[in-house]
Amino acid sequence: MFIFRFIKCIIRQARLVLFRAYAAMRPQASGWGKVLILAPHPDDETLGCGGLIYRLCHQGNPPHVVILTGGGQSHAGCCHIEEETLIQARRHMATHILTRLGLPETHLHLLDFPDGAISAHAPEMAMLATCVQEIQPDQILIPHHGEGWPDHLIVRNMLASLPLPAGAQVIQYCVWVWYYHVWKMGWRHAHLLSLFPEEHRAKQQAVDEYVTAQAPCGKPWSGVLPPLLINACTWNKELFFDLP
């Protein structure tokens, strides 16, 4: 069992190096209009798009961020912290981190989909549809199809149930895709965002706050994330894929 885990770890490390090298050759992402980022949990928006959020905010074009759940299952099987306490703590942290990145609080939308059970049939879909219609985004950012985490994957399917604005472009961002053994990435649809030092520094600080702020049990409020994932998400570049 130890050898099997060791081999998987080596493969993940090699895959990350390979993907970074290949991603660095992709064209630069540009032409951002009014952006709407859909994040399954508080922290996904920063892990996947923190540099983009900072850039757009400081260009005077702040995106809208919709966090679908409160992340109340981040300590499932860990301790006896009540789910509502986790949700309030994680939402407070997300608000603080995103405002430090420059996002106006009016551009942060916190919905109440159940963590671990996001569904297109949930009553919260009406609130999400209202958000989309009021914002009228040019680009809608969702987790990549290779994320491997159920709540991340379902967001892609939810779009089929939403009346999207005419001409809205759907773009995928990367969080858990760096960790899972997914090889069919869709590279010909990829675009790279190379972060300036100030943008990279701001994102690193935001990620650090998410992964180090501790709950009473001694573990991060966001749960314990794999070091490889954290390393991947604090790269000085962000990777996006047009939805074919």
C-alpha cells in the first residue's frame, strides 16, 4: 500500500511539472469583459482565479463572484464543530480575503446550496438564475471538467438549466484538476494568465490565509488540502480553458 501511494505521488508530481511546461506555451488570456465566477466552496474562487480577480479589480472591472455553498462539510469526520459555525467562519474569511484582493462586497454573492450535494434541482437555482440575469456576464467561469470533485463537476451541468445571456462565453478554471489523474485537458482550448509580481504576491497571501487560518480543532477552516494542490494553485500563472 505504501509503495502504491508513493508511485501515485511521483506520478502527480511529474504530471504537474509536465502540465506546467505545456501550459507555459499556451496563448495569453485576454479580452475580459464582465466576468462571473462560480465557486462551489469558499476558497475555490481564489485557488483558481485569485490572480485574475486581483487584476480585474485593479483595472476597474471587478468580477462578480458567486460562492454556491458555505463549505460546511470541510470538517466532516474531523471534529464536532457545528456545520453552521463552519459556514459562518468560512464566509467571513472569504469576504475578508476577497475584499483584500480588491473585490467590492456588492460583487460577492453567497448562496445556500448544500455542501456535498449541489444540484440543479435545488431551490437555490432560482437565486443563481436571478444573479446571472442581473449581472449579464460576458464570461462565466466554472471549474474544469477534470476536477474530480463532485460539487465541482456538477456546476458544469447546472449551466444547462440556466438561461444564459446571449453570447456569454463559458470558461473553465483549475483547482483540483492539478491533483487528479486527468490527462485529457483540452489543451487546444487553453489560455494562460501570467501574473505580475504584485498579482502573484496578492494571490499567495490570499491562499495562505485560506489554508493556515485554524479552527478550534487545530486544522484549517477550509479543511486540509494536499501540499501538491496548494503548490499548483500558488503558481505565478493561471490556466483557463474555453468550453468547447
